[in-house]
Amino acid sequence: MLDLMKEYPENSIQYFIDEWWTTDNTVDLRRGRLLGAFIPFIDQQPMILVPEGRSSPTDHFKANYRIEPLQVKKPHEHPKLPVAALPSYPGEIRTVYRAKERPVLVVGTEPPKIPKSQRAGGAQWQFHPVVLVAPYHGAEFSGKSGGWNPEFVTRVQKCEYPQYMWDQLPGSGKSSILRLDQIQPIGTDQRAYQWTRFCLGRDAMKIMDEWLQWVMSGYLLKDGVLNEFRQGLLELE
């Protein structure tokens, strides 16, 4: 049992797996690795940064800004102002998000390196390597506004919804929910994340692969391990 881990409850899929979490001190970004990274809150309406004017007419490094909702149907009607620190490019806007450091699970593989000869003439951003991760959200119920509904967490624990997966994270043992509908890229540079030694075990990754197929395609393998456990858990009351 990993340090500070709680026993998994019987009404969770992790209870039936011998080693859901394992440890590995190799510094890599393998699939199933637990990391820490700043992840944005995904709002239904994006907010953007809009320049209002320069603090000083001759200072091109400072400007006053306001934040307002993005007009998706008319994105280029928002005013623009050349600022050296935040240059404006044709067809682009600057969106603004709240972000929070969260545990994330690596769900994609590190991309292969592109030969230098093939990168010649291109912009740097075209070749910045990224890896796909899914964020965990704390699911401990505190009774305060904004907490997760305990009944909903129980349903997630029984694998009812494809976009949510319940777990207890190693190192803290806290109840958490993995948002598989919020898979997103982060940079592979070590400045973009906090490394941990925790990784999903082999059997856990097999279940995760079935789960990823479920959330991506809407199809759950009828003869898969995930479906078998899920049917049994949903019958528990």
C-alpha cells in the first residue's frame, strides 16, 4: 500500500485491482504518470483581454486593459492596440482563464522529436512538444457552496458516467474525480509541471484504456473489464 493511502471502498473499481497505483522513480512522462500542473477552469463563455489605452502615449510596454466576454460571432470587433509586451497578431485574440494547480494524469504518449531540417523556416510554436493530461478535482464534501453533491460522487464511484472517474490519490488519499472530458495539452518542459513518482499499475492502465475509448467514442466494450465491473457496481445499492 502506498504511503498515506486509504483502503479503497468495496463500491469502487479500484477495490478489485491489486495495484491500482504503483511507484516508479524514473523521470519520464509515461502514460498513467501522476503530475501536478496549473490547469484552466473551462468556462462556457471565454473571457478576453481588451486594451483600453496606454498608460503613457510614448510607453509601448504598458497599457490599460479590461476583461470582457468574447463575442464569438464577432471576435474581431474587439479593439486592438499595439503593445510591445503583448503584441497583436492578425486573426488572434488573447483569452483569459482562471487556473489552479491540480493533480493531472498523463493519458497520451510523449511525441517523437521532429528533425531540425524539417523545422527549418517554421515558427517555434509549431514544434513545441506537448503531452495530453486529464485533471483531477477534489471531491471531498465540506458542506460549503460549490462542493460536489455526495450522491453524485457515489454514482461516479460506481463508474456511471464516461466523463468522470472517481479515485483516491496517492500521497494524500483524498477523494478525487478525474475529468476525462477535460483532456488537454501541457508542455513537456519540466517547468510546465510537477513530477511525482506515482503511476497507474498495469491492470489499472488496461481499464483506463477502455475508459478512454468509452469517453472518446461513446462505445463501452461489452466484453471488457470496465463494463464487467461497472455492471456489478451499479447493481449495488
